[in-house]
Amino acid sequence: MKRNFRKNLTWLCLPMALVMLWGAPNLAQAEADAALGTPPNVAPSLNRNEPAKVVVRIETKEKKMRLADGVEYNFWTFGETVPGPFVRVRVGDTVELHLKNSIDSKNSHSIDLHAVTGQGGGAAATQTLPGGETVIEWKALNPGIFVYHCATSDIPTHIANGMYGLIYVEPEGGLPPVDHEYYVMQGDFYTKGKNGEKGLQAFSVEKANDEKPEYVVFNGSVGALTGPGALKAKVGETIRLFVGNGGPNMTSAFHVIGEIFDKVYIEGASEASRNLQTTLIPPGGAAIVELKVDTPAKYILVDHAITRAIHKGAVGILEVSGEPNDILKSIKKGGMDSGH
């Protein structure tokens, strides 16, 4: 009898001893703040192997900002930037998204995330009045790079005013590490004044409906990725570009002059294509582009619908420093400016 009692007591105590040695079992997902990045910076890699409960907080604001030199525009934004913050989660995560709308806003706003499975990508549940807040919870089922945008009526107007961004759902194990990751997003803008006309410009419904933008730009303004805003790297480094297209109308023919894409995850696909010169990104689409820079240069990012680059603003610079080498050398120079 005593022997059976001792035997039963041993079995009762064993689970408690295991808990003391190895900790309590994880009966629920751990909760963590979402990794966010301000363009052109992305959020850092997650470096975790298990799904988590992730909380994302974004506020919509209507804000006057620079569109070009001497040109201002009343942007509608996620997080006071165009594009909005770069959101990074992991496949399998449960995402709790809080959308606030500034009390100073004149319009209601919402969010449709292309990464969300369900009614309106979340837009139906996040129609948010000025001064209000809405909350949704969703499961990240599919890995990839996805666009999010406002989906409040009139939807084209909200997107045309700058309400878009990217969310990256990392696959299990993530992507291989690189030296630099950058966030680039194209958008087309429709001002009542002509391209370059100074002052505060209003949105032109007529030009938007005719799909005739005055500006096509990277990261919200002409020159955002040039001069002090140029992307930086050194010879021999590897670069990953998360490239999106907010639209609302123009398809992007994304190209880096003087480089070849080693890998392109077309539309954020799980498998990469290799050695591409240009990749098409439709409105509401995105791609992941990887390249190793082998020689110093100021590489020019463009929409290769080239009039948009030369005359409407779709230009950026990837400035690569390092010692010159013989990958490209001039034997006899001409006398004309190549424009590159």
C-alpha cells in the first residue's frame, strides 16, 4: 500500500519537476510589437523561428509636404510618410492592427492589406472617423511582399493622395542575409497645376480619371532618393530592394541603370527568377529585387517607361563607393552627355 502511494506520488511530482527544469509549456503565442520601418528603411529581420502575436499601430494623418522643389501637396498618409511604414511580420503570426485617424483629419480613412484573407482585406472593419480608432486581428497565412492602401470612398482619391505602403510576411526561416535592405515605392500624382508649377497644388480628379499624372515619383516626392536621400552601399555588398507600386494607375517598369538583378521575387513569389534587367510591377503590386554591386558608380533607379523618369520624377540613386576596378573602363570618350 505504502509502496503504491510512493509510486503514485512520484508520477504526480514528475510534471512539476519538468516545469521547474524547462519552464512552463507555451500554451499561447508570445506577444510582440510589430517591426516597422520608415522609408527608405525597412524593419529589421525578425530572427525568430516561431509565430507570435504581433501588434501593429498606425495613425493616418493629412499633411502638407513637398512634392517637388517649390511644389507642395496636401498628402493623406499612413504614419506621416509616403509610402507609409514598412511592416514586417512572419508567416503564421497573429496580427492585431490598430488604425487611428488623427483628430485633425478632414476625412475618414481605412486600411486594406493585400496580405489579409477576409472581407476587404480588413477595410470593411477599419473605416475610421477623424479622432477614432479601429482594431482588427488576422492570421498571416501566406509569405510574400504585399501592398496595403486606404479603401475608403472615393478609393482612387485616397490612394492618389499617398495612402499606401508595404507589408512583408517573412517565410519560415526568412530570406538569406544581405548587407543592406531598402524600401522603394512608386506612385503617380495628379495635380491641377502642370508639372513644376509652384505653390500648393490641389488634386485633379479629371487627370486621375484620364490616367495622366503630372508626377510619377519614388517615395512620395521628386528627388526623395537622390542627393542626401540616395541609397548607399560599398563595392562587393549585397542589396535587397523591396519595391512596391502604390499607383493608383501606372504600371512600373523598374530598372537600375548599370546593374543586373541577380534575383527577382516577381510579385513577391516564393521562388526567385535570376539575371533580370527590368521587372514589371503593376499598381497594387510589389517585388523583391536582389543584386550584388561589383563596381563603384551612382546607379540610377528608374521607371523605364522612361519619360516618367526623365520628365516626371521617377528617379533614384544607389550610390556605391569603393576602389575602381576594370569591370567597366573607358577606352575613348565621346563629347556628349549620356544623360546617365
